[in-house]
Amino acid sequence: MPKRCAGTGFFDWVHGRWANTSASSTEAQIVIAADWAPIRAFDRIIAETPDAVYGDVLPVLRHGDLRIANLECPLVAQGQPVWKSGSELKGRPEHIKGLTVVPFDVVTLANNHVFDYGTEAFDATQRLLAANAIRTVGAGRSAEDARRPLVLDLRGIRIGIVNFSEGEDLTAAVTGPGVFGWDVDSVVDTVRHIKSTVDVVLVICHCGVEYIPFPPPYVAAAFQRIAAAGADLIVGHHPHVPQGIQVHHGVPICYSLGNFVFYQDTELLYRKLGYLVRVGVTRKAVSCVEIIPYEIQPDRLSLLQGDPRQRFLSDLERVSRPLDGDVQIREAWHGFLRHYGVEGFRQEITMLLEKMAQRPQKGAAMFRNRITTMQHQQHWIDAMTRVIDGTIDTAPQWAYDLTVEWLTRRR
């Protein structure tokens, strides 16, 4: 039997599907994927046999009428990385074959890696994508360019795509090149503005805290505001692990799809799992949403089928239940803060100070990102507040246990 998903609507966790009972039959399909970067184990595979990296996921991608992925790095032959908080990622121009072989029609660029090698590398990547007929959204040479939604015609259906992120490492466009950063008021205004000119509004966001099973309260609140403004579907990525699904007043919200073509050298289970979102659209509505889970192998993606698929859907249902209301979302967040604790904060500060001593510019970039990016601000403020009021070690056991499982469970 279908089970109630958070908010208004039912999500069928047996089949991994939600249906809009008020919409007409599907007229076109959109497939949305998460982070794509030709790095580490996938570097050589994508350069030499680009179709191989997708494994048996490739036919699913090709069946869509519109395919969207998040390009998580520039594609340039060489360059100098910028000083930033996290790792600096880069592919090469020949890796474009990994996108065209599908082919992906659109890549989102509002993320924390597209400017890893500066504005020249970004410009070169933009030109490469355009030369290969791949549309972009979410970043540009100016704030106006970065915030501009992408409007497409899909079998006579007008699709509007809005893409934004947290603008980590001060990469949000203000007076020059950058991404559409964390400005929820602007996102809401953009959604309201284009709602009357398109049939379906998709909002895709790169945000949240990495590796945990739940969205932080600020992400959930932002996505719910955007849904109320008129978005028909909201999709998130960045945490590198799958997070749950909410149907908020009839609007499906997928908080994190996990990794896609993004290899991490680890045996931690949830960093090796992800899901595609297959979206059925009609004129004026999203008709259905289906999730298609897969596993990330060292040389390819592999669809989850049979018992592994059902276990994945069961796990995703478990982390979706707390999204039923604001109180549960806060409790889930407190479970992470309890796990982090005073010791986690002490270790993080020690690491930052050591980095400042060893590599001052890198350490400064890491400190700067902690105080300028929403995910770190909210983490530190909420954790320190709970230390001060004596509640850091108090959180529901279910929230703590799920956090520990997501952070530590191995394959």
C-alpha cells in the first residue's frame, strides 16, 4: 500500500513512485541526475570509453526526453586552482564525451566546484558546453546571468529551470562572475515571475550538510518556501549521500540524490548509493515522480534491483518519515548535533588551526568558508547554542542512531 509521504500526498515506497492524481497522463519525461565529475577512478574511463561509466543506467537516461546533471567541475586542459575550503576538482576537455554520449541536454552549474580553477576556466567550460549543444543554468559572468532561469520547450511543454546553491567560498555572483548563491528571497521572486510564463517550474539546488541523512532546518524551510511560491518540483544535491523525500502541499521535494558520476574512494555504504529522479510532465503540472536507485562501482554505475533495491527504498523511507513536520526536522538535526558534540567542534577547530600554521592561505580559506556559508554558520551556531544551554547531548535516539548509521555504515 502507498504510504503517506511528508506533507500532502502519498509516496509508494514499494515502487519508489509518487503520482499526481489531479494531473493528466504524462506527455514527456525528464531525468534529473546529481553530481557529475570525471575524477579519480572515473577519469580514465570517461576519457576512453565514456558510455561504459553509466553501466545499465544508460538506457534509463536515454529514455528521457530531457536529461539534466550537475557538472561539478570545470573541464579545462590546465590551470591554477583557487584558494578555497574544500578540494579543487577539474576535468579535461576530452571528458565532455561523458556528457554528450548520453546525451545530457542541460547541466546545472550552481555548485561549490565550478569555479575551482577561476573565471577563465569557467569561461572555457561554458564555451565547451555551448559548442556541444549543452545548455547551462545557475552560473554566469554576472549576477544577472547567474540568476537567469533556463526556459526550454519540451514537446510543446514550456519548462522553467531555476538553479541555485550556497555560494561556498564567496563564489556567489555579486558584481562579477559567480553562481546563483543562497538568496532564498530572490529564488522565490524568480519562481513567482516565471510561473505565469511556463507550464512547469523545476528548482534544483546544491546545498546542505555533507554525509548526514536529513536536511538541516534552514534547507527544509527554504525548499518549503520555494514550493509555496509555485515550484512544481524541487531537487537537491551536494551532501554526497541520499536524503529523504517530502511532498509539501502537493509539491515533491527530493532533498539529496546522493552521488552520481562522482567517485569517492571509500567503503562507506551511503556514499556509494544514489538515485535518479524521473519526472513525468504535462501541460501545467508534474504528473509523477519516480526514483531510480543505483550503486556506484569502481568502474561504472549499476542499477539496484530486487532485494538491494527494496532495502534502499526502505532506508529512504526511514529518513523521509522525520520530514513530516518542523518539530521532527529539528529533532533530526539535533541528532546530528549530538553526534558532533563538543569533541567534534574541538577537533574541527584544532584541524583549522593546524592548517593555518601549515598553509596559511588554505587555512584562511577554510575559516572564511565556515563563517560565510550557511551550512557551516547554522551548524556552528546551533551546536554552540546547545552547548551553552546544556542540550548538546540530548536528542531523540532515533535521530542519533540514523545519523551514526549514515556516517559509518559500510558496504
